[in-house]
Amino acid sequence: MKITYKNTHDFTSNELQDLFLSVNWSSGHYPDKLSAAMKNFETVYTAWDGDRLIGLICAMDDGVMTAYVHYLLVNPDYQDLGIGKNLVERIKQHYKDYLRIVIVVYNEEIGFYESCGFKKADNASPMFITALWT
């Protein structure tokens, strides 16, 4: 297995749907909306096993100071191989001159992101208005 990484918006709705559903994210049930949304992110890095999309990280930014990581996902068949950390490092390098990189994570993922250099805020909590169930 040779994993390749790309900075690209070149993927299909079906590839995104397969990846998002592999981690049970409800947004995978809306492949056309997901595809349109993904193409609007400024920065998208993907991981591929041959022609199979197996991982993705995306971020939006204000162009100068702050970048917001929205998605990081790796197909469970490929987890614990360093792919997620590789994708995070690509985002960190891409935004190295920014003052802040922000990500909202689920509690069970905090350890992973701390191992990537993120710190949990003591005085802030994420808030959502969402129609998605994950």
C-alpha cells in the first residue's frame, strides 16, 4: 500500500460519500451538498490509496490571521497508520504564518489533537445549530 497526498478539490460526490459514510458521518447522506461544500473550502488535502479516497482534511480561513479546520476524517480501514497526523501536519504547514488554527473536536478525539499540537481551551465551548445527527 502506497499512500499519496494531494492538495486538491478533485474528487467525486461518490468518493466523498464513501469516505464520510465509512466513519458514520451523517453528511455522507447528502453527497451532492457535501461535494458542493467541499469545493468551496480554500484548502483541502486528501489521502489516496491508489484511486481510492481514504482521508481528507479541509479548512477555511480569513486570508491573514485565522484558519478553521472543518473536517478531518480517515477511513477506519486506514486509521492508526499516521494518515490523520500527516494531514494535520499539511494544514499546519500551509497555515504556518497565521496566528491561529482552530478546530472543534468531539471529546473522545481530544487526545489525538493534543498529540498534533492543539490545546483545549479552558474558557470556551463550541456551540452549534445543526440539522445533522453527527
